[in-house]
Amino acid sequence: MQNDPLTTLVAPDAPIDAATHGGRAKCLQRLVRLNLPVPRTISLSFTAVKRIAAGQMPDIDAVNEQFDVGALLCVRPSSEDPDWGGPGAVLNIGMNDAQYAKLSESLGPKAAAVLYSRFVQGYATHVARLDPDLFGFDQDEGPKGLQRMLRTYEDEADEPFPQSRTDQLSGVLRSMARAWEGTSARLLRQAKGAPADAGLGLVVQEMIPGLGQRECGSGVLQLIDPITGLQQITGRYLSQSQGRDALGAGAAALYLEKDPRGASLEELAPEAFEALKRDAALMRCKLREEMQVEFVIQDGAVHILDGVRVPRSSRAAVRIAVRLAEDGIISRQEAVMRIEANSLNELLHRQVAPDAARDVLANGIGASPGAATGRIVFSATAAQASAARRESCILVRRETAPEDVRGMHASVGVLTEKGGMTSHAAVIGRGLGLPCIVGASELGFNTRDKILKAPDGRVLREGDIITIDGSSGQVLAGEPAMLEATLDDAFQTLMAWADAARDIGVRANADTPADAQTARNFEAEGIGLCRTEHMFFDSGRLTVMREMIFADTSAGRAGVLARLLPMQREDFIQLFRIMEGRPVCIRLFDPPLHEFLPASRSGQRELAEALDLPVSDVTRRIEAMAEYNPMLGLRGVRLGVTVPEIYEMQARAIFEATLEANRSGAPVVPEIMIPLVSAKREVELIKARIDAVAAAVRSERGQEFTFRLGVMVETPRAALRAAEIAPYVSFLSFGTNDLTQMTYGLSRDDAGRFMSDYVRKGVFPEDPFHVLDIEGVGELLKLGAERGRAANPALTVSICGEHGGNPESIAFCREAGFDYVSCSPFRVPVARLAAAQLAI
Ligand code: PEP
Ligand code: MG
């Protein structure tokens, strides 16, 4: 058993590893090696604990003999990853009648009674498995309470309380080893990511009582604030206490550093405080991490019992990593690797404070991260009225349509009954950085009576305050405490380090100048997708868009297009100016027509007024244009082929804007992208038209410009036929929202209704609209990229579906040799960090 000792002294030369003895044992050994004042400690390996659980007791006398005869002991769990938890620590092993008599003299009867009572309580409930209610423990009861407890033990267990330290230790080790094997403990740790066969180590440590005649007590100390990550000594200390008592002691506990809010350890025991600070700084430096130090002061002297990685908010995690690197303790690359990319979402958006109570009304799909509190409104108009009163509101709709976008702008968050990760509300919400929950069908939506009904029967009405957590998908009652978003200097520094390591481009999907500005603020390298139809969501412009859709004569259409041209030109000039020469990829109109036509009676009336037509005409025309399957109907390039003047107008607006932007700023090479292509001939037809417009603008203006033409690969056929499409274009960009929809035959707007069932039952490992389906859709991406590049080696390949911001999908795209990913502006930092981590 040379390589697998049952017990190992936690001494500098003993072989202890987190994978065999657990993280706590490993950490304690490092503290011992640093010559910190750690009490004598023994570590039992995973194998030893497994054997104990199976009834094969090691030689406990041998363990016992490692400690002084009169010493008290404690046993604590040591799992491989401290987050996996473990059975609670048992303190004061070794307390018996003789020890009690002895300690009554040295520490006083009250302190001795507290030590003994605490042990009897732990032993009775964890080892003898007696009813915990019978062993309530009140520090103030003193010797009387102890005697009562010992009598109760004897009555309930039918034997006197065990007096031998070896017997006590055997019982404690056995009960802790078995507790780890229990079903609920197993499920709990698996939920935290532990493997099914995760092992448990145990550490046996000599107790420093923390009680006594001179200054004694226990506490925890950190060198940072765990919420902000700022340098500040935090933690608490409680005189005459043990374990983690100080953390639950409320006002009785002391601050560590001098503090205007109350008494401090610094004032009470300045020397001990200085020693502690020195020890904590040494731990930070040598363990290369911000540590939470568990300590005891005994008669004025400091003892270090344990150290764990400080639990921290995402914001603090960034600051900690950056400061460790700036102090030369870790490398910049390690700092970049230490931050989970998705956790940046918590910095970019307001969050429900980690310690706030959550009164959950219902769950939906968290479609756009961040949390927002506001009064419920059921229409865009009510949202605008609320914004005018400067009252925050949450827009609640069964689903959203373009006419709701103005309401979304006026709201702090959006909640819908229907939809999935790529439905209208989700896409717009992410674009605006607006928290959004979709598919919350658990809430009974009765929008006509303006009522929501939670599964537990609670009824919510317009004006009631709710909070939506777009990160978790939880709809909460009331207004929990929030943590504000911060893009501090530490964040900027970390992102700069990430960019230095990254080897795949990151662009943003940005439709409006405001989006483009956000994209620049987050340092996107360009715009990878500008959905031009989204430029017409503004209430003033929606009608023009509708007029264009409605125009049924060439002359009528020419009139509307002539009004649209200057609007578009101005939009593009602004985008080019904001992006200062960085690439801007503009997608030609792809309006799923049904999204743009008014469904409500009042909307139809408004449109009738604008068109100067009777409402009945408008209704009839809307009915005539209705499609059975609008997502697969007259959209994208199909509109461009059947009504070519629309794309011609857009191409002209792009070229005229290019010339205008070139006059005053960095030269622009616009990228024009054709959506929803499925056949080579579609590209041929559109390319010929666009080339003709380019030639016309060049000759009218007598000025040169260049542009790049590309195809958006959103249908399986376009991916399969990439070889014959690629020679016509400079780039292919995979629109994985539609490509996922079409590959699965799964409606992106309706899938939310059953997606959680599908994921729960393991039909899909994840929502494929959220995490790219590498096996199926991914194969089309690979195949399309390969075939396209074989036919046109200079081809640029990218992804611009919502998956572009997802770390796992980015890993796939990088592996497949894509040039860049493009995602919602607020996802850009996540994508930059995830991409850097892949390259390190
Ligand atoms: C896509 O289909 O992936 C895409 C980006 O386009 P949209 O979401 O506008 O359909
Ligand atoms: Mg699409």
C-alpha cells in the first residue's frame, strides 16, 4: 500500500494530490509548506474513505496516536472540487468527562461545557443518528445544558456517551464516509458537475478551541470584497467561538479592519490582525489565488485552519484575475483562461443580486440576459405611456411583431408566452441588450383581460411590479435587490489581453446606428449582419415599409422606393461613419411578410388611412397575401427575384452612401449579402442587377468604389450546392437560425412550446437554436465551407446566426476554419473571450 496510504501526515514531503485526497487536503499541505501556523493535520485518501464506508476500518489507533493525548480533533470533508460539498465538519472530538473536568479548570466551566455540548450534539445527530430536535444547543445553558444532553444521549442510545477518543473518531469517520455515499448527497454533487464516482477525502485536524481566558475566537478573512473584487479586507471575527460561527453571528461579530459600522479585530487585537494580514497575503501570492482564510485566535496567537478560493461574483472574478496578473502572480493568458466567457453576461447587464431572495412566479426561456424590474404593461402603447411617465415597465405580449418594437424600446424588459431563442422578441431583445424571457407559457396569458396567472394561482394585473431574469428565465414577483452592470477598467484590460491571444474574427450583428455604436463600444471588428428590414421597425417608417409591400403597380412601387432610398442612404452613411472603415455587411431585404403586416384591427385601420384605402380593401389584400407557411414563403432573395426594384434601390443606397462616406472618412468597402438563397440562378440574377446599379452609379457620379458580394447560407440546399454558388461571390455567411429551422424542420417561432420537454427527455441535448447542432447543422456548415472554398479559394466564411456568440459554437467554427463569427452586440465580449480561450 506504499502508493495508497490510508493516512498521510499533511507534511511538506507527503504525496498529497487533489485527485486522491481532495482539494482541502492539498491546500492544507501547501499552507504547511509555507510555514503558516496550521495545526497538526492528517489526511485520509479517497480510497481510505471508500473502504471505511464499506466497513473496512483502518487502524484508527494509528491516526489517534499522531495527535497529543489531550488534544481535541475535528474532521472535515475534502472533495476534489470544494464546490461539490461534503458532509458537515464535526468539531471537538476527544471531549469526554475527564477532558471536561480538566478544561473546566483551564478555560472555565462554561467554555468547557460549550466544547463538550457541541461535540455531543454533532455526534448524537450525525454518528448515532438520534433525533436532532432532542439535542438543541444553547451556548448560555452551560454545564446544566451539557448534563441534560448527556442524559438524553444515554436514554436514546441505550449506552453512555463514548469516552475514548479512538472510538469517537472511528464513529465520526464512518458516518462521514457513509454520508458521502448516500443518494441525496450523490445527486446534489452531480448537480454541481461532480462525476458519478467522485471521491471524498477526510482531514483530521487538531482543534484550536477558540475559547479560553485570554483573547480567543474564530473568523474568516479575505483581502478583497467578494462582490466587487476591490481590495478591501472583509470577513468577520467572533470572540469565544469556533468553526464558522462568526459568519452567522450578526451584530455580535466584529469587523476585521477598523470600520465605522462597529468594533473591529484590528482595534481588539492589533498584533493578531497584522499577523493574519501577512499570512493572507502570503497565501494569495503562493497559492496564486484570492483565498478565504479560516482562522482561530487562541490566547492572542493566530492559527490558520483552512483556506478556500474566495467565492465571488463574476465582476469580482474579472478584477481578481486582472490584479493577480498585474501583480505578476499569474500570466495574462492565465487570467484570460480563468474567466468563464458566459459569465461576462453578468457584467454587461444588471443582475438580480446573488444573495437576494427570489419569489419565482414562473419559468420561461431566458432569451436575452440581464434582469429588469418594472410594472406590467400589455401593449406597446401602454409601454410608451409608461415611459412618458418615467415609470419602468415590462412589456408582456403573447409574442412580438415589428409594431411592438417601439414598445420594446420604451420598456426595460420583455416577457412573451410564445417563441424560442430565435423568435422576434428574442432577437430584438438581444440586439437592444434588453432582458427578455420568451416561451413563458407556464403563466396563463390573458392579454384581453390584461391578466397573468402563475401556476400557484397568483394573479398579476397591469401595473403590478415584476422582475424578469433573462439570464435564468425566471419571472419573479416584486423587486429583488439588483447588481448594476459595470464595464470597469479591469474588464477592459482583460478584453485587451483576450484580443492579443485570439485568432478568429468577431463582428456584431447591428441593424441601426445605435446598435453599431454598441458594437464599437464592445470593440467588434465590423458588422457581420445588418438586417435592413429592421431599419424600418421605427413607428414612422413601418408604414412606408408596409406601403412598399402593398404596392401592386410598378409606378406605385417606384413612388414608395423613391421615398425609401434617401432613408436607407442616410442609414448606411451613419453605419459607415460609426464603423470608421471597418467592414459592414448589409443584408438585402428579408422581410418575412407576415411580420410586417398589421394583424390587429386598429393597425389595419391605420394602414388604410396611410394608403388612403377603405379598411375592407386593406383587410382583403392582407388576406390575399397570407401564406400558409410564411417562413418558407415569399421572403429573402425570392422577393428580390420577383420584385427586383427593391434590391436595386438598396444597392443604389449602399453605393451612394459609400461615395458619401469615402469623401470624409476612412475608405469603405461595403459588403452586400443576399439572403435565403437556395439556387445558383438566384445569385446570377441578383448579381447582374447589382453590378448594373454599380455601373450606373459610377458613371452618374464619375467616381470609383468597390464592394464585395456574398450569399447568406440559410437553406440546406445552399450549403450542399456551395461549390456552384461560391464562384459568383466573395463570401458565404451561414445564417444558422434559418438553417437550423430548415434542417430540423422545426419552426423557430413555435419550438419554444415544447423545447424544454425535448431537452428534458434527452431528445435534443440542448436547444439547437441556442447551441449549434454540431452533428447535423454543423455538418452542413463544414460541407458548405469546404465545397465553397474548393471552388473559390479566396472565399471568406463566417457565421451570423444567433449561435455566433455561443462559446461552444465558436469553438466549432474556429475548428472548421471560419474567418469570423458575428453575434448580437452585447454578446461580442463573450465571443472575444471565448475565442481567445480557444487559441491559448
Ligand atoms: C439566420 O437565419 O441565421 C439569420 C441570421 O437571419 P434572420 O435571423 O434574420 O432570419
Ligand atoms: Mg435568416
